[in-house]
Amino acid sequence: MEQHGSLACVGLGMMLGAHLSPRSRSHIEQADVVFALVSDPLVELWLQQMRPDVRSLQPYYAEGKKRTHSYREMIEAMLVEVRAGRQVCSVFYGHPGVFASVPHRSIEQARGEGFQAHMEPGISAEDCLYADLGIDPGWFGCQHYEASQFMFYQRRIDPSAYLILWQIGIAGDRSLSRFATGADYRRLLVELLAQDYPLDHEIIAYEAATLPITTPRMGKMPLSGIVEADLRMETTLVIPPSRPMQRNHTMLDRIAALDIERAGGISAPSIQTNQGKQHVECHPVS
Amino acid sequence: MSNVIQFLEAMGRNPGVHGTSAADFAATVALLEIDGAQQQALLDRNPAALNDLLDGRSTMMFYVNTPSPDDHEAIPDDDSDGDGVPDNDEPPLEK
């Protein structure tokens, strides 16, 4: 049975005053209780001006404390208010659903307990990155990984596409309790990346602007340079393609054959898969 | 309400409202009813100085993600093997 309390996780966008959507602003203004996790102290002050009673989630963090513990406590703090029947709005910088497990988890939990919960998107650091760097992810494709996940798990990298690594400032932190790692960890990351990219391949350290009086960071450096570079909590690593895209001649030949068959009015072919052949219904592309 | 934050909000909403040149910006800042130190921090485009003057938080943490979606459940609270590492960190698709 759906209960009275509710949760809205809303995105604030990246830049103070610039990115907040009307719907998210309405949630902030009308909620009974507002929680906030933002990336810039002046942005937090802005939010405090909108809602003087806003509850910052900053106190849940502590050096040496597992972030998973902090996250659980944040979620519980929100859910306590929802269970009490209040309309709760949780504000997150950027987009609340992009590289942000707390909003997803809190919505999942609230719904699991029978409460109404939803997310309002925001302008993310990723969105700003495309605009500031003039990158279109559709040009060559774009892979995104959390930097530590990229190091912990075996991934198949495509060097003909963009590779973007998030949370680079804590790359390699297995304890989930550090605010920064450092050069030794990044040296391992460079070793890993060097399997697919030359060490002198130019990469970009990116940080979105959070205030209208500042500019984004777009620092270019060779791949090897990230070992000693100033990579912070807000830094994202952008690795442009190092190789041209390779045509898939086998697939192109099969598509060409299909085109010829269709032009001749021949019935749809079969698809060759690992599980054998399947008949496919063909429809004209409009 | 802080006039500085109001000014930043207006500037964020409409970057052209205060003109595009440094002189326009300086002229607008000069008209704000704020103290000299805040004016200078704005002219210097110095967020750290502004934050100090406005008593903002000195450090911000804003990681809200973990390397694996499983980490929320899989990491033992008491770190049973003592290495601070999740015992079960297999990605979901491989389970």
C-alpha cells in the first residue's frame, strides 16, 4: 500500500544559478524537508538561501570512515523523514542518477517500503564536459568508467573511442574510506592504460565550472603525466581516441548482401548467431 | 540574503546581464551593496576568498558512488580479513 511520505531526488546542475530546472526548484521550495549534497560551498550557501532549513549531508563523511557507511546513513536519514509522512527532497549536484549510488539506492528503498519516490534529472559534469571540450560522444563512441572500478575489473577497452574515467582522485582506493589516493596508485593506472595507449598520448584533466565567475579546467597532458598531476575529487580524466575506427568488413559485406536481396524482393534472410540461425522479420527503415 | 550569492545566481542565470567586458563586470560589482573585501574577491574571481568571507564550509566531500554496485551490501562492516577490502567484489554479471 502506498504511504503518504515521498522522496524526490533532484539534480541541481553544476553551476550556481545556471542549471537548476523549474521542476527541481519547485521540489526544493515545496518539500517539508530538504537534504543536500553539493560540490561547492558557495553552491551550498545558495541552496541555504532558497531553503534556510536545508540539511547538509556533509557531516556523514569522515576521513577513514567507509563511504558505504556514510551512504547508508544518508539514505537512512532521508528515509526516517519519509516514514514520518513528510515530503522529502534530496538535492544532489549535477545529475542525481549519474555516478551517484545514494539517490538510486534511496529511491529504491523508499519504493520498496511503499512510498512514492522519483528522480528529477540535472545537468551533469558529463554534460558540461561535452560542451566545454567540444566532444560529441556519437562521433567515435564513448566509454565511461569509475576509475577504481576500471582498475579492479577486467574491461575491454576500445582505443578508437573516447574513454572517460570518473572519481580519478581516489583511483585504486579499495578501502572506500580515503579522500584521495596518489602517485603510486596512478602509476598502476598508467601501466594499465599503457596496454592500449602510448605514454605520450594526450589526455585531458577536466573539471566543470561550478560558479559563473570561474572557468572549467581543461588541462592537457601526456598519459604518463597523470602520475604527478594535481587530480582532485572533482577531476575527470578524458582520454581521446588513439586509433582510427576499423571497419567491420565482414558485417558490411553481410549488410550489402542483405541490401541486394531486399532490392530484388527476396525474402528476409536468417541471422547467424552463437545459438544457431533465427528468422528475422524485416521492416523498411523510414 | 547575501547580495554576493544573489549576484552569483543572477550571473549564472544570465551571463550577459552584467555585460561581457571586464570593465562592465567591475562596474556592476562596484554597485553591489557589499563590503570591499567581497567586492575584491569577486573582481579577482576568487571563490576561496569569497567562501571565507561568507563563512562557507571549508571542505566539501562529494563522492556518492562506489566502484561496484555490490559494494553497498558486499563490504563487511567489520572488515573480517582486516585488509579494508571487500571480500566479495565480483561484478554482478559474473555471478
